[in-house]
Amino acid sequence: MSRRAWILVAPLLGALLAGLGWAGFTPIQVSSREALFEIPKGTYARRRAGDLVEILPGTIRLTLGVKDVLLIHNLDEVPQTFGPTIMMPGQSFRLPFERAASYQFICTAHASGQLTIEVEPEPVTPWARIHWRARQWWENHKK
Amino acid sequence: MNVKLARFALPLLLGIGVAAAAPPRLSPPDDLFKAGTLSPVMPAPELALSGSDGKPFSIARFRGKVVLLAFGFSNCGEVCPITLATLAAARKKLGADAADVQVAYVTVDPERDTAAQMKKFLGSFDPTFLGGVGTRPQLEAAYRDYGISVNKVTNADGSYTLGHSSSIYMIDRAGGLRAVMPYGHPADDFVHDLKILLRS
């Protein structure tokens, strides 16, 4: 590589390495460990009318130590069964997870009646942190 | 020092240096439940059943105690024995405070579970455990109010077993449905949450 090209590439390479160093070694900080989902008003009525549009994702992905608390608000006018409990209209259910695993729950807000929650281990190695941050960045930019 | 190596290492070290300066993450406060919690807290749906001790079985009867309410059946070979053994272990770990904790177990098998059968079954785990039995309509009302699902599976020989919701409902001293522990949590998680409920 010529000296001129190297002068152009070196700062970019330096920034990339500094970024990787930061992404791999900085503990992941989030403003809240809760992943919030809402069952909107009229969900039950829509289901009864034959509308099968999914209101909540079929699979919710959580990460221990980062986003490991599921928070569901029932804004519908009728009780909704979510996982281990029934939620009255206007009620919220806050469910923390402490073990990485795949959980299958009953959920009346889903057309299938089923919800999967994938709880992943805490990203503690540099590579896991880089991977987690890259995926978050990608998912935020997909929206 | 190798100059080429330094060119690569310095930016990486700079990034690591910035990372080291980041504040440490705080642990969650100790008063957060291990179970799922409901908010706002609403009264636990009332039960109009008969107890395995021959007295009426209702939420109101247990007012002043913390109640662990679950649903199951005495012929259950998998989930119920584990749940009941876990709850018995949690009560033992609580020591004297266990006197303020009532385990209430409602049958999902009214055809086979009589009061005497439930008393015998529950007593093998802890003599203080109380069973709730009743007619099918009485029990169906309880299942509906607590969101309990029961699926009957008939075997080739004509016998049957039941799949059922296996969460444990945690009801405070005032009769409020505060929390729901999914199946599979260890006794220590119950002890943790019961201590919060007992002092509140």
C-alpha cells in the first residue's frame, strides 16, 4: 500500500479498532431492564371479528443482565391471559427472568394462543458484547 | 517497541481505556420480586369451595396470612409433587414466619379428588397445606377467574391424566393478588418473595 493510501486508511482503521475496544470492554448500560409490550384496546373484539393480525411478536428475545424483565400492559377492555397469569383490564404484569432458556407461554393476545420468550445469557465476553451491540444497532435501524 | 504494532494497539487500548472509565452497573434492588408482579394490585378472585379440613375454602378465610394458591390434582405424577415439595421446603426455610403462610391447593380433578383424598395427598408434603374441592361448576368458576387451563388426556386403557396451569399465585395478607410465580422456581425464590410479602 502506498504511503498516501495508508494516510487515508490509518485513521479509519484506528477509529474501527478504538470502536471495537469500546464495544467489547464497556459493560452494557441500559436505562431500563424492562422490555415493554402492550395489548391494545379492542384486541379481543378484533379477534372475535376474525382479524388475525398479530399485535405482539410471536417470539420475544430478552438478554440476562440487560433486558431481562418482560412488562406487559393490558389496555384491552377484557381480561387477557398472559403466560402464568390473568391480567385484568388496565393491569400490568412484570415478569423477571434469571435463567437463560426458551419459555413457552399461553397468550390470549396472540392469534396462535402461544408466545415464545427466548432468554439469552448475559453478554460478558468482549465478543458477546460486540455481537449484542451490533445486533441492537441493526434492529434499531431496521425499524 | 515495534512501531507497526503500536499503530494497531494504541487505538484499541484507547477504546478499552474509555470502557474502563464507564461506571459499574448497579445490581437490582433486593425488594424486587422473583415472581411476576401485578400492578395495580387487585383483590384475588374469591373462591367458594370446600376445604380438605371440612371447613369452607375461600380467600377471605385466609385474611391476615400470605397465601400461596396453586391448582393441581392428587394423581399428578410430575408437576404437582415438585410444586408441593418446593412449597414445603420454602415453609421450612422460613422458620417461625411460616405460621403466617398458608398453602392452598385447588383440585383440577373433581371426579377423583375428595376432601379426604386431598388431605391425605397434601399432608404427605406438609400437614398445614389445605386442599380445595367442589363441584365442577364451582371449580370451573375458579379456573375462569384465575385463568387456569385444564386439558384431559385419555390413555389407551381408559384411564386419564390432566395437563393444567402450574403457576403459584401469591396473595398478600389483605387478600390482594400480588404476584404469580411460574412453575420451576426453587424454594429460595419463594422464601425471598414471601419475606417481602410478610413484612408488607
